[in-house]
Amino acid sequence: MNALRRYLTAVLVGLATVAATSAQERVDTVAEAFAAMWSHYLTPLTSPGMASDSERLRNYTDGFRKGLRDSINETYVQGYYEGVQLAARLRTLHGLGLDVDARNLTTALARIFAGGKPMMAPLDAEAYITSLIDVEVRPQGPSAEEQQAFLDEVASRIGVERTPSGLLFEIVQPGTGESPGHYDTALVSYTGTFTDGREFDSTGADTPIELPLDGVVDGMAEGLKKMRKGGTYRLFIPPALAYGSEGVGDVIPPGAVIIFEVTLVDVIHRK
């Protein structure tokens, strides 16, 4: 009887071990499937060069693990994300000769969030900031003839397509997801440059921002509609589809061709 009891106990232990191993394999399979499904939408695969930069990849992975592990308040995450986006804008202003004190900015925003009245109207504030940008660093665009010659040269390159409107685009990395519509919002990361390679704006590779397609210049909207989620395009936008003969203050000179290398991270359907 004791021998039979020992035999049955051994059988039950063995079955339990097999069941536990099988359950673990199922969990691993689910995790692997989920990783395969989401990996193409996450920064290491949507941000060119990040996978080969060990320090950036390590920082991203540490933050990602913390985000998965911790129960962080949703409003905290939203505030952090928007703070990162604003920091990218402050870096752009710094490059144009204007430094904004982050502590004073936070104090002013907190006052406004609490119901305080802004010191000036939004349009007046924009005009004031523009007037403070150092004129000496204002990009000087080439002549209209040089701009057109540049566009003609780009159009002759292999792989570059021209649309009926005059937009030129090059597919750096084709996407596989959906394309945004006119009333959608695109989550993108991008770098904007002039024809001579000077950078005038950038989100940073790790800090995508939301762009409503009906709120951007025509060339950007047209280019985004041609993209698929996960793709990266290079857009060469002529002045007529960008900021025209007016330009934008001391940032974009009149009649400038602008170039965007843009990655479509996600498509957000507005309700």
C-alpha cells in the first residue's frame, strides 16, 4: 500500500510539473505574440538609428519597463508627455537665439491653469516672441531661381515622385498600417530643414507630436495622407504649399522651400 501511495504521489507531482511548464509556455507565447504585434509601432523600430544607439536604447528600455511596472496616474503621464513636447519647442527657440526660463514658464502656466488671466492675448504673445528672436540667426533663403533649380534637381532623382500640386516626396521607409484622412490627427516625429541643410524645427526622434491634418500647411497634409502608419517619408514642399511669400517671422524666410523627414507613428481618428 505504501509503495502504491508513493507511486501515485510521484505521478501527481509529475503531472503538476508538466501542467505548470505548459502554462508557462502559453504565457510566453502570448507575450511573444504581443511583442511581435506592438514592436513595429514603438520608438526603437520607428525611430531611425535608435536600435544601433545602445545608450538611447537602454534609456528607452528602462523607461518602458518602469511604465509597464508602475501604476502612474494618467494625468501625470499626460503632463509629462506635453512637457517633453514643449521642451522640444524650447530647444528650437534656443537655436534661434531665444532662451526661455523653464522655472518661470512653469510658474506662469500654473497660474493660468488655476484660473489666472494670461499677461497677453495668444496672438500678441506670438508676435512678441517672434520680435525677440535674434535677427542675426534668421535663415536667409536662396533666390526664387535657386529654389526652383533645387526642386527640379530633386525631381530628377531616382525614387522621388511629384504630385500634381507640385509636392515632391521620397519614401525612406514604407509603412504597413493605415493612412490618415483629412480630419484625422497624425502622431509624428520629424525634422524640418532648408535646402542648404540648416535645421529650423524638430520634434526629436523620441518625442512625437500630434498634428491635425487640417491644421498644417498644405504640403505636409498632402504628404501625410500618402503615408502609412510606421512609414518614413522625405517631403520637399515648395513655397506655394508651405508658407508662401510671407514666411514665418524670423524662422521661415519668404519664398522658402522646406524639407521634412517625417515618421508617421500613429493615426488618431478624431470623434
